[in-house]
Amino acid sequence: MKVGFLSIERRSIDEREAKIALFDNGHSADVFMLVEPERIDFALAQMRTVCDAIVIEGNTTAFYNTYKDTLSSCPDHFELDGILHSVVRVADGEFIKNKFIPLLNKKSKKRFGVIVFKTYGKSVEELKTLLKDYLSKKSRVQLGFFPDFLECEVHARCSANMAKEEMNGISLKLNEILYGCTYSYERISIAERVARVLKEEGLKIKIAESFTGGALGSAFTSLAGASEYLMEDIVSYSVASKNKRLGVPLEVIAEKGAVSGDTAYGMALGLMNSGDCDIAIATTGNAGPSVQNATLGLCYVALGITSEKSIAVIKYTFDGDRETNIKSGVKNALFLLYESLVSYKAQKIKRRQQQAAAAAAPLRYAAPQSVAAPQQTASQQSAQSVVQPQQTLQQNPLMPTLTLTGDDENH
């Protein structure tokens, strides 16, 4: 069903969340309008030409006054000209999910299975190109693309009546296509995903921020349980702080600049040298608005893994305003952290498999060989271990899960 949202004087609807909730249940959010009370009748007349259902929110008193000759009371839900109308002061996510959508589902009587892919590093157009075989009208699965600042949430929807084998086949194929750019099959943020891996692996992290100004650490501390993995977050803005607190040599800063890969490297190294951390990540750059001594939007992120005694430095250039550039720095640092953690886990699993294979392998002895030695003959026996073939290693242990939408009574 096509749904319209009419906000009178004020808007509380999260358009993106409304679109996602409706798509998952086989509907669509087609129109969003914000009007003053005197425009209510005109706006509704326009919406009724394209919508099967309409949500009216905001100044509901003005709405009921406009239709006092049509409505004998002030109902929360009613049908007019065959179109469902729902009236509420605040059309938040709880209202849409728990009250409005069940009304739509009773009219449509359909159920769907939905698979979620939280992707990063790909634009909507790039994702559509990858998934072009599933975008035709003949496709048995419908795809929804919901971008959100350097990420895109892809929802794959199919009928709940589809055979389980076919549904599983589609799920596996989509996972194969999107595997390299998917960080979760749940509706969680990249910060939540990174936090989960850190806790699961028992890893401790330290952060030093200049470019991101504390925003990277805030992404973690806004989540419950950050003290389990976050050791410290240093906002190191000045040259003196970078030198005294993190040990970045003054001559490095003088020669390369505070905004440089060498300085970012030194900041991460200082965190690692302080001990008590498995991972160190540092940011430095120029978020703007002034150019100063560095290119506007230039950012360096250094990430070090203590056990591997390595530090990688990545250079980024952003083209937004100060707030957007900082937000971009945080997101890209989190993506870098996630990819590094996936690689770390893969290497750890590989080492364990190799150790297990070596321990379980039978020993095969070579026949004794005579070795000439002065005035005697010694017998030497050598042993060789047989290593079992390794299985293909998956870097991401996650697999997509199917979530059913709609009411059971409508199945």
C-alpha cells in the first residue's frame, strides 16, 4: 500500500525509519508533506490521489476542526473514500511499527521475510549494479536501499510463502555478492559492531584524537559496556600534547607537520608504547574551516596492532564542512577498525587451525640412514610432521538471518 505522511505545523517522523518499516511489510512511503493548518484540506486532497493510507500528525486539533462537519467525533483511525487515515500527535517509530503498520497488514493480509545487509564503502548506484539481476520486475525478491552517511542498508524482501529452499538460496547468493562490504546482518551501527568484536575477542583499545576531537571515543562511550574494551581516549590538539603526552618527536612535527602521516604514526606508537592495549588508533588532520598549514579536509588515521608490532597509516581527503568532515573521519576510522579486526580474527583462527592440524597429524619416520663419521658409524633418525589440508577460511563469521514481518493471523 502507498502511504502518505501529513505533518501539521511540526514534524516528528523519521522519514528513513518510516520508509524501512513500511518496505519490510510490503508497503511504501510515497509522500511527506509539512503544512500550516489553513492548507490541511488542500494537502489531503492531493495526497488522496496517490495514497492508499495517510498518517496525520502534529496539530491534530487543527485537523479535527477542519473536518468537524465530516467527522462526528475525533477518531484515531477512520476510512474516508476507501482510504485509511490515522491521526496521532507524534508519529514516532513505535506508533508506525506497533499501531499503524498492523492496520495496513490487516487490509493487505500479506507476510514477508526480510534479510538485512548493513553495507559500507559502496554507493547506492554501485550496490544496484552489483545486484542488477535482482532488480528486474520478474525477480522473486524486492530490494530496498536506505543510505545513511557513507553507509547503505540493503533490505531484501520476499514472500513468506516462498519455499524455504528457494529463500535460503536467495539469501546465500545475496550474501555472496555483498559479503565484502557488509559489516552486519542486524540493524546495528558500525560502532556497535566494532564494540562487539572487541568484547568477544577480549581486546583493549586506546584512542588518540586530533582531527576527530573526541568524537571517535564518544561513538564507543555512547554504548553501554565501553569500559570493557576502551582503556583511554586522549584528545591531543596541541603540538605540546602530541610531544609530551604521546611522545611524538618535536623534530618529526617540525619537519613533517602536525597534519601528516608521520605524526599520526607517532601518536599511535605512543599509545602502544604506554602498554595495556591490543589496538591503538589515532587521528590527525584539518577539519576546517580555515586552511592553516594543511589542506582543508585532509585526515590521517593510524591504526596499530600490538601483537603484530605494526602500524598502518591511511590518508583521507574529505570535502564537507567542519562537522561533516569530523563525522567522515569517525566513520572511516570505524570502518578501518572493523576491517582490521576481521583480519585479526581470521589470522587467529588460521593459526589455531594450523596448530590443531600439526598436533593431530601422525608422525611419519624415514628409514635410518648411515652417516660416515671418523672411526664409527652413527645411525640418524629423522621425523617429519604431516600437516592436514586447510579448509577455506571465512573472514566474517556472520551469516544473514531471515526476519518475518506481518501478523501471524494473516498468514
